Amino acid sequence: MKTLVSNPYLEKALMMGGLFGLGDVLCQCIEYQQAKKKLKQKIGKEDQAPVKFKIEGDRLLRMAAFGFLVEGPVGHIFYSALERYIPGKVSIRTVAPKLFFDQFLFGSVMLASFFTFSTLAEGKDFEEVKAKLKADYVHTYTYDLALWIPAQTLNFFVVPASYRLLYVGVVSVFWNTYLSSVQNNSSEQQDEAESKKH
């Protein structure tokens, strides 16, 4: 592990790229099961359901690319800065400002960055990015706060600083599964709506 230790940016990029990719794979598995169940209810027999599971590689690559190129390196910089500029023993006085900056600066910006990156990576333009943010940002950020405020409170109080991004990565597998669903299901609905106009 010498290479990873000597190159923390690469370490965090690889870790978050893999975890974002894993979140998308889980999301695709869940969507497959839901589609299979829906079709079974429609036609009555599961063995007649012509639904085959196949990983959408382009979608998986987009999720992994965001983790590798954005979340991993930027997260490393952000959490290192928190420790540098808000030093001291673990207490309410140190955890409260870290939690504030994490949720209302880092979290909010990274969520907007995710939707922007993913939408542009799908080949869409900035007008569609604005539409995506308008449709999904607020309610997704609400869920973000509900999950990450308690998760990060535990992180800052209990987890050693050098392992905090890893902890975030593990929790984010579940969050990334949700994010993948929001990004891709909304994109599919938007594409269907656009096709009906033409």
C-alpha cells in the first residue's frame, strides 16, 4: 500500500471512484428487481417476464468518474483543510463548525456539482443542467441533510481524522445508490418528455 500512502489524492480518487461505481451497480440491481416485479404483476408469470439484467456501462462509468475526478480529490482537500483550520481535541467547539462547513458548504456544492457533472456527461447542455437542478436539487439536499448530519456528527466525534473520508465513502455507498436513482430516473423521464414533444 506504499503507493497509496505516498499519493493520498490517488488513494482517495480510487476509493471514491470505486464506491460511487458500487452505488450505481446496487441501484441498477434494485431497478432490475423492481422492473421484474412490475412486469410479473402485469403478465402474471415470472418465467415469462422478458427482463434481462445487464449493467449499463455508460451510466456506471459516469458515476465512477465523478467519484474519481471530483469527490475523491476535492474531499481529500476539504477534510485536510478542516483539520488544519479547526484544530483541537474533539469537542462541541470543534465538531460544530466542522459539521456546519461540511453540510452547508461542501455538501451543498458537491451535490450541485454531481448533478452538473452527470448531466453534462450524458451529453446534455447547461439549460438541461439548470432544469435538473430546479427539479431535483432541493428535495435531494433535504435527504442529504437528514442522512449526513447524524452520520457526520458520529464521524467527527469518533472516527480518526485519517479515516474520515473512508467512513464517508462507506456511508456514501447507500447515498450514491439513491443519487444514481435520482439522476438516472429523472433523466429518463425528462428524455421521454422531450421525445413526446417531437
